[in-house]
Amino acid sequence: MTGRGEPPEVPPENPSGGEDEYRSLVFDESFVRAARLQEFSAQERMADHAHAVRSLPGRGSRRYRSRAGIALVLLIALAFAAAVYLGFRNPYPTPAGRRAEPLQTTVVPLAPQGSVPGGTAASLLAEGPATGHSTGAAGINLPSVRRTKSFSDSQVTMALTTVKDYLVNSSLDPDVLTGGVVRPVGRLLDPDQTAQFDRSMESPADDGLHSATGWLVRFDPAEVELASPDTRVRGTLSYAEAGADALEVVSDHTFTYALRPTVSGPHRPDGDSLFTVRRVLHFLLDREDIRLHRLEVRSAYVQAGPQSCSAGATGAMRPLLAGERADTRGPSGTDPYATGVPAAGLCGTLAVSSPSPGSPPRAPDAATSPRSRP
């Protein structure tokens, strides 16, 4: 007899009634997005793929790259802020774009009252008014150096050393004095004064701006030569701040030269004579000048003799030598109705005193000395 048989004794394959054993797992959208593997689509599988699935970038890697980018931006911002802060905290202010002013010169010939004394260079230097003065650069001594409000002691020393180099090159260098060389002096000038200096050397004029003898001491080698290399020097150097960005240095020195006429044959034993130049110079050195070993000459007040008042000492000094007298003509006339820069037209009388050895020179009178221009 046929009929429904008894169920088999083995347990059913799906005790849950035929439902999938993974029915409790829900593959929602968030689960799919979080999957690290993704199956290629049917169209993509038609292509030649070695693998059936592809890897997807996980959210952790994207989050890592995002954090790394933010950190990099923060580091750049911090570096920029530090650079700005250090710029504002710079202890050395950026120098302003100041231009050097033209040199103002005053050259005064000093005429002797009688004939110029003669002798040998050695006796004149040893027994004359320059006795006891130092020889050469040893007579240009630096003052005691102390830092100022805006400049260190090393900066002050560098500024004074530059000024001394200028004085040595412009007053003691034999090639400059009688050789017509100007480079040792010009190379120490601020570039803004180079054009004025070159014009003064090439086309000197008595206009207060282009006198060669305001920049340096020189003689015409066709007329005179040095009778001794031992130029005697006495004077002082002083300094002060000219604002927060510059130092003003004032030099006041007297230079005594032993000269003789330029001749082809032998010289007379008593044909040497003395020539004296008093130079009062005002210098200005900003931070850039100090660093580059250069300077700006603001003013030059020069007295030099014995010379005739009519000699015209703008291009070179015109010394009166042993036995000579000054002519009776005065300085060149000055027309107050003329236009343009007036000629200086100044002259003085040479009155030699005998100062005690080592005493500093007396400052020029206020009526004849230019005022300091900071």
C-alpha cells in the first residue's frame, strides 16, 4: 500500500525551515560602502581582467592623508609666522634709503708776511713749528672707543679706522701728493659722491663743490717735490651719533710737509721749505658704510700756506718756496650780482706760532669754520 512515508530519520539540511543561515546579516548601504573589495560589473568583466574584484581605498587611509595635509599646512603657517616675528624682532633696523649729500668745501690760502724761510728738511722739521709732532700715520690717533646708544664698540672702531685710512690716503700717500693718483681716495667714498669727486679731479672749480684740494692734498709735480717723506702730523678725532642710523666723525689735523722746487740738477742745500695744511673734515658713516669700509665726506675746511692769495689752489696747492714772497694781489674778485654759484674768494695771513710739543691744534674760529651738518 502506498502513502506518505515517514520522514527520514536524518536531521533536515535546513532546520530553520529552508531559509539561508546568513539571513540575520543585513547587507545595507553602509556595509557595502565599507567593503574593501568590490566585484567588477558585467561590462567590466567582459574586459580582460586578471582578477574578478578590485580593491577600494579604505576610509582609514583617506583619513590619514587628510590629517597629513592639515599638519603640513599648519607647519607652513607656523614657519611663516616665525619668520614674520623674527623680522619684527631684528635688533639691527633696516637702514633707510638715504643718499649721500654733496661735499661742501672751503679752501683758504695763507699768505706769508715776508719771504719764506729756507733750510734743510731735517733742520726745518726738527727746529720749526712742527717739532714734537708725530711722523706720518702715527700722528692720526684713534680716540678711546665706547659704544653709543645705537652702535657697538666694534662698529665705532670700524668707522674711525675708515676715517683714518681716508686721512692717510688723502694727506700722506706720496703717489697722491705728487703723483696725480686719486684712486686710493676715491675708493673709500660713498658711491653717491663718486661723480662729484671725479669732476673735482678732472675739472676743479672754486665753487664750493668741486675743489680738488677739498678732497685731498696734492701738489703740481712739475713745480714742487717732497724734500722728505717724514710728514709731521698732529690732530684729533672725535665721534658722535647723528641719529640712530649714522655716526658723525670730525677730524682736525695739521700736516707739515718739507718741499723743494722740482729741478733737473742738484738741489740747493738750503732750498727746502715747510708747507702747512690744516684740514677740518666732517664725515658721516651709516651702517652700510661701516660694513663696506667707506664714508661720506660732508664738509671740508682747509687752510694752507704759504701761498699767494691769487694762487688759485682749487686744483692743486701752489706753495711759495724758500726765499719767495707772496704777490700783492688779493684773492680773485667776487661779483655779488653774478648768477650761479659764487666763487669763494677767501684768503688769510700766515702767522706761524710755536705751540708746545704735543698740544692739540686750536679749533678754527666760529666765523671762519663751517658749522657741523649732521
